[in-house]
Amino acid sequence: MVGGFDGRSVIVTGAGSGIGRAAALAFAAQGARVVVADLNAEGAQQTVEEIEQAGGSAVAVTGDLSEQAVVDQVTTTAVERFGGVDVLVNNAGIMDRMSALADVSDAEWERVIRVNLTAPFLLTRAVLPHMLAAGKGAIVNTASEAGLRGSAAGAAYTASKHGMVGLTKNLAVMYRKQGIRANAIAPGGTATRIVVDVEQGAHGPTALGPHFVNLGRVARPEEQAAAIVFLASDAASNINGVVLPVDDGWSAV
């Protein structure tokens, strides 16, 4: 693990479980003060308690990050409690139903895009003025193998993660002269609590089935977190606009 986060303010979304929790714990272990943002209040508080029990500093903010009021609360908490925002990790996300495009309902499409793409946009937009004022900042987004290929999820999730990849690259170009870096990880299969509500027999899951033969080893959340922490660290100071697969070679198949 890299170091250098002593006293830095880090926001991690989806930090109540899975990759987000692992990332929050990893940042805190290296001295960062962490805003734990999650829709699940119990999960967020558990992460905070685990950080505090280890001697770290953290605060929970709960709510739906696709709502501007929650985004404002997260940002304000980081600034008022920890003095600013040095690192933003846009990790929170939801899966779709593996639906093929013709079978995607308006509700499925709008919810997946709202949580997976619009929420990171809103939070990034909110923290950017603080990073710009400081002349530095690191943003790490959780994309997906579905952001690199068309055969890893349904239409809505795939579109949302391709959007996350584009957002990451655009951020990197737009703000590199202001000292802000933006990168993403593209996880493969990872042991998290995300549950895919698949409609058995539907065209999407049936068509996707053969593509998971070469999925590779299922990762632990801590392995994804290690990549996130590295990309946010000074050790990655000249890495900008990268989408890093963390997938046991799935993207190379």
C-alpha cells in the first residue's frame, strides 16, 4: 500500500459495504479523514465505527446521492469537518436486470443512469470548486468491465459505465492544468453485496451467458480498494485519464 494521506479529506461513496467500505478503511488506515457516504445508514455507521475503533477519523452522511440536497450535505460535511476535499471516490452504483435494450423499462433505465452516472456528475461538480481553490485534487471513479465492453451487463448498466469512462477522461483533460487528476478502475467480478435481479429466460441474460466463461477469479473488495488508493495517491501523480481494469485479465481475453 502507498502512503501520504495523513490529514487529507477523502469522500467515498457507497462506503457502507463492498468496495466502498474497503476503500474507506484503506484511506483511513493511511491517515485520511473520511466522509462515508451511503444510502444505507446502518452500513455507513458500521464503516465509521470500524475506522474509529482503529484510531481513525470518519463521519457518515446518508442519503440518495442522485438528490442534490444529499450531494450538498456530503460536500459541506467534508469542508466543514475536514477542511476541504482532497480526494473524491465516486464508487456508489447499482446493477440493472441484465435487460436487452428492447426490454428495458423507463424506470430501470432512469434509475440506473441516475445513480451510476448522474450522481457522480453531481458530486464531482460540487467538489470541483474546492479542489480548484486548493489547486489540487484526485478523483477516482468506479467504472466497470461493462464500461469497456458490451457483453458484461444489460443496456442500462453498460451505458452508465461507458458514460463514467467518458466523464473520467473528460475531467482529466479539462482540469489537468489546475492540478486535478481523474482516473477510474474497471472492476471485474468482485465479492460484494450487489444483487442482480435477473428475469430468467429473458433475452438479455440468455445472450450474455456465454460471455462470462472467461470472467476470471472473483476479486476481494480490498483488491479493488488498493487500486483506488493507488490512483488517488501521490505515487500516481502523473497518471491521469486512465481506466484501470482490476479483473484478473478478463479485459485481455
